[in-house]
Amino acid sequence: MNPSLEKQAVQSGGTTKQKGILSRAFAIREFSLLIIIIGCAILLSFLTPHFLTVPNLTTTAIGLAADGIIAVGMTVALVLGGFDLSVGSVMALSGVIAGSLYLGGVNIWIAAGIALVVGMICGLINGYFIGRVGLNPFITTLGMMSIARGASYVLTKGSPLSLAGISKGFKFIGGGQIFGFPMMVLIYLLIVVIMDFVLRRSVVMRQVFYVGSNEKAAALSGINVSKVKTGVFFLTGTLAAISGILTLSRFTVATPNAGMSAEMRAIAACVIGGASLSGGEGTILGSVLGVILLALVNNALILLNVSVYWQDLITGMILISAVLVDFLSHRSRFLRD
Amino acid sequence: MEKKVLLSIRNITKVFPGVKAIDQVSLDVKKGEVHALVGENGAGKSTLVNIISGVLKPDGGELIFDDQPYAPANPREAQARGIGLVHQETALCPHLSVAENVFLGRMPYKAGGLVDFKKAWLDTKKLLQNFSTDLNPKVKVENLSVANQQLVEIVKALSQDCRLLILDEPTSSLTDAETENLFRIIGELKERGISVLYISHRLKEVFRICERITILRDGVLVKTLNTSETNEEEIICQMVGRNIDHLYPAKKGGNGEEILRVENLSGQCFRDISFSLKKGEILGFAGLVGAGRSEVARAICGIDPLETGQIYLNGQKVRFNSYYDAIRARVAYLTEDRKNEGLFLKMSVVANLVVTSLRDVTHHHLVQQEKEQALAARYVEKLQIKTADLFQKMINLSGGNQQKVVVGKWLAIDPVVLFMDEPTRGIDVGAKTELHYLMRELCDRGIGIVLISSELPEIIGMCDRVIVMNEGCKAGELGGEEITEQNIMRLAATQSDQSA
């Protein structure tokens, strides 16, 4: 009845079939990233004998876990179409609070628990202003970033708190090992596995995708948008606090400077991993790979004796290249409509 | 006396990956002619318009404008040659004044590089006077009605010495009075020798103001006809490629038991509204844009706040504090703004269909992929949604199919009452008829539908009963033979003194 339409359907069906598995795999951001990471690792192992060693890999992995945990939360915030600038400061604040309470005579586990609750409250405050009141996430979390960082400085008077004589049990969660695997990395992986599953499968997280894709349509589909938003910022705050407590356990020092610009590194890692600042897109796996790539570059600079000051410069270039590649590969589609 | 040809389109072809969007299209637009371009969505109208206005480059064929070869590299070049395009959705800067929009990028300067606002205001005033309107050039565009915004777009195009004005679905968000005004303006343009290419789904309008009609179907030019030598029936047949015998399904509702009753509802934009809806009935909400029809529906569903009044669902008093409550009671509102409020354009067909019933496709709070795909597949099949597969992004579907997805997501909650706000706006004739038949079929299964529409033929063709609203009040109720264009317009457009 409609020959040209049929022809069109056959043609478009045909082209998708002609595409091989490989080109389809490369269309997935995570796969391309993985190849780049493996390529970098191979290159690095030829350039320096120190790269493929257990101590180097372990240190690098522990080092990226703190940023990685924050990036998991950031992924969800980006899917929502927002971001949380306060995570680095909340990470510092939670460490500082646990540290000061401990020095004030509180049991370290209770102190850590209270620090976790403080991180959650910071998240809820962000969530309340963004979700219920309707303030802009940039401004709200920028304010919270300053407040939490300021509170950390006030509590410590600006200098690091050393937690001498802290219990072995507490030191274990950030610095211990199980069968040679660092605890901190294991906790990070556990969070990744749980959050990846939840983000893909749970009803609540599905709602985050809907809100990020089109907030108005989500509200008019019966989704409680303000509740979803509040929940997401609660999550980013909670994960930031966990990261802060683990870092405290690892170094047994509470520094008000901890997590400096961790929010920017997390956003960069997520975007490299395929999350979109306009919301509705992003995967936990992507953020993990983004964090790994950035950590790898950092590691390479150290091993190759390049000044550490190059790190920010190169991170920035990787970020823009990733977004550029994404833009160019999508542009043909934009032009069609 | 034969008019001179202004724009000659010769064998224009445009290929998108895998699809020939338009194929060897040739047509002439004469000087001072109002020429209609009609066709279903996806017929290639937008592609053709985009080529003429310099947005896209053709893959074959040539354009002749004013006896000169014409191949615009970008929209600015097209404007410079005298081609103005007024989009379906206005593309103005809402925070700027009328004058600043009209002279966007071309504001007059004083010595020293300062903007000469006085000159811009005066010039804009002069241009506006041509259309006998008292629009103030200093007013911000965001404070204007859609009709006036459109007028600003037209004035903007004409201020650049435009000789061919392309109007893309100009009346889709205008009231009848505003449409009349637009037609008057088009008449004036014609007298000044300006040609108009008029794109519309509304054939009544096309027949009123156009001299010739060009029909596109699947990227191919079917025919160019003189308006005086054809009729609506023929045009529709040519557009769809088949006969549509019955534009509207037979009415048969109105005998079921009462399912929804509202008494003395008042809200922000309406006062003292009472009505009832029966099972299997289509109740129309007619009235001018801004009469408060959508607001009533939204307030009943708990989307907007309700000040006073009672709602009874199946005889039980209810009050929905949030839209979620209404959905749980299986009362749904299908928005008039499909793109901004109805769809997740970047998400898949599946995601869009299951959004309202996520909890039905779960097991232990986890979404089951097989279940959600089965649900989506069921509605794709039932509503005959044309899509390559379930994972196609919504943005790739045509308007009619997008609307079917919106309908599908509400069918998924198994509704008892469905408010449908302008459900067929901007979709083509074929899909429109399918939707109309679907609505009647839903009624046959016991759903009560409230149809809000600004298209009188749709209200008259579909509704068992009609409530006419006027300035936030119920102006009257019509049933059976009383549902006529005259009766509705009399109620809708009369200035009511008692409302003061």
C-alpha cells in the first residue's frame, strides 16, 4: 500500500544489521573507554618498569577509591540533570567531625557514625532547597560547599588533626587488606556493584532518569519530582561522608583541606564516562572508567617524572576531548531534525 | 492574466541516511500568491521549507528565485535574498522588547556605537502600524500572547524586505479571532505583492486563503491543484493515499452510569464549575484558548491547586492532593504540550510507555526487563505505533506516533477517566482519524473521556455532550443536535457581564 515507506523500513533495518558487533560495541562509550585505558596501561608498562608492580597498582587503586565513591553519587546527580559541588567539602567536614569528636573523647565508631549523619544532613539540606523550595542546584551546592569547608576550618582552626593511637579496627576499613586486596578498594567496588544494579533496575532510580530527561513530563506522569531530587542529594552527601570517613581511617589525620576540588574531578570523570550535564544519561560503570583513566594519567605523570603540575592541564584536555568526540559523533543526528 | 513566478523549485531531492526525505519535487510560487503546502507528518514539508530557507542543502535539483539561481548557504543569506520564515514555535528572545526582537542583530546605531533605541522604537511602530495593531514596541515579548508573538515574527521577517514569507502551521495555537486577524494580514501582504507559502494541517483555512495547493506524500509531490477546482475530500485522499470514508466514528455514548461528578469547583483561573461524566461518554470542553478548560482538568487531577468544590468518583467523594493520588485512582490527564510535558524525547519507546506503571513491571521493587518490554510491545501493537523497534528514541518518531505513545502510557494505568487536552494537535489526518476511532473504542470499554479541543470540527464530530467555557465560567452545556458551530461560538465568544 505504501511502497516507499516499506522500502525505507527495509533500508534502515538493513543498515543496522550490516553494522558489525565491533562497531556497535564502539558505539557504547564504556567500551571505547576501556580500550583507551588498556592501551594507556600497555603503553605505560613499556615506558616504565615501575608501573606493573603490586605496590604501584595498589596505591593507585586506593588513591582513586575516595574520588570514585564521590563520582558514584555524582553520576546519579548528573542523571538527574544537576550536580553537587559540595561533595569535596562534605567529605572534609565528615572527616574533621569524626576526628574532633574522637579527640574530644568519643568512641571513634560513634564519632564516625555522627560524621556520617552530618554528611546526610548536608545532603538533605541541599535536597530540601533544590527539591522542595526549587533553588538552582549550582547555587545551592556552591553555598553548601563553602559552608562545609568553612565549618571544617572553624572546627580545626585550619590545621590538621592527628588521630594518634586510634583503634586498629577503625584503621582497617581505610588502610587494611583482605587477601592482599585493600579494604578501601573493596568497599568502593561494593558500592559500585550495588549502585550500578540499583541505578539500572530499581524503580526509584528509574524515576531519576525520567526527571533528568524531562522534569515537566515526569511530574505529569505522576512522579514526585521534589522527593526524587531530595533523595539524590541525600545520596551524594552520604557517599561524600563515607569517602571522608574512609580517608580519615586511611591517613589517621583529619585535614580540613581533604577533598579539595574532588567535586570537579568527579564531574569530569562522569562526563568522560558518558554522563551528560543536561541530564537523563550516565552509568556507574562509565564513572568508574572515567575515574580510572584520570588516576592512570596522574600515575603516569608521577612515574615518568613529569611535574605534578601538569596533572590539571592534562585532565582538562582529556575532558574536552571526550565531550568533543561525543559531540561530533552525535552531530549528524542533531542535524537531521 | 498570468502572475510572474517568484520562486521556482526544480527537481529538488534531499537524502538523509537511509531515507529520501524529498524526491524530485518541483513547484512554482507566483508573485503575490498564497500557496499552500499540505501533507501528513513526514511527507517532507519541513525538509522542503528548510531547503528554501537555507537550513539544509539539497542533494539534487535547483532553486530559481526572482529569475536568478538561488542556493542559500545559511538562513541569513536566505533572509538577505528576501525569504522570511515564521516557525510553528516562535523563535523570539522572550526577555527582550518587541523592537529589539524585530531588529535583532541589526539594531540601529548612533554615533559612538550606542544603540539608538528611539529609532528602533519608531521604526517598529511604523512597521506595526501596517497591521493596524497598537502593540507597544517597548513591551517585552514574554508578556505578549502567542498571536502577538507571531505577529512580531512576521513583522521581523517583513522588516528585512521579505518577498516570500513562509508560515509553518501559523494557526496551531491561535484562537479563532486571532486566526481571522492573521488572515487579514495575509490578505494585506498579498496586495503588496508578497508571496506566502502556507503550511497547515487545517484544510478549512487552506481553502479560505490559498489560491493553489501543493500536496506532498512520502517525499513526493502528488499534485498542485487550484483551490477553486478541488475540495477537502480530494485533498485528504491525495494526502493519505486512500479514501477516508468516515472522518469521525459514530457517536453512541451517554447512556452509561455516572462515573465522575464535580460540583462548584473554583480555582485560580475558573469559578463555580459543575458537570458530570458518564461511563462510555465523550464530554467536550470547548471554548477559546485561555477560557480555563485545561486549568479545570488539571485542578481535578491534583496537578494545580483547587480552591473550593467537591469531586465524586464513582459516587465517592475524593480529593486528589497530588497528581499521583489521581493516577492511583485511575484518573489521568493527557497534556496539550506533547513535547515539553508529555514525552521524554531522548528516551526509548519502552521507557516512555512504562513511566506511569513502573510498579507493575517490578518484582521485589526491581524493574523486570521482560515485563516492561512485554507491556510496551502490547501497546505498540494495540495502538499500531510505527517504530523501528521498542528501543527507538522518541525523537525519531513522527508526531502522530509520539502522541500514540502518550495515549499508550495512560492506557497502561487502565484509566476510568481520561482528560485529553488537544490530543490531535499538530498530527496528520490519518493518525488523527485513528486516534478518534481509538477514543471511541476506549469509551466502548467503559472509560469516560473529557476532550478539550480548540478545533470545533473535532468537538462537534466526537463529543456526545459539550460544555462551553467562557472566561473561567461554564457558559453552557450542549447535547445531541444542539452541538453546532454557531451554538458553541455563541457561548464561547459572548462577553459575559454577569461574571463581573
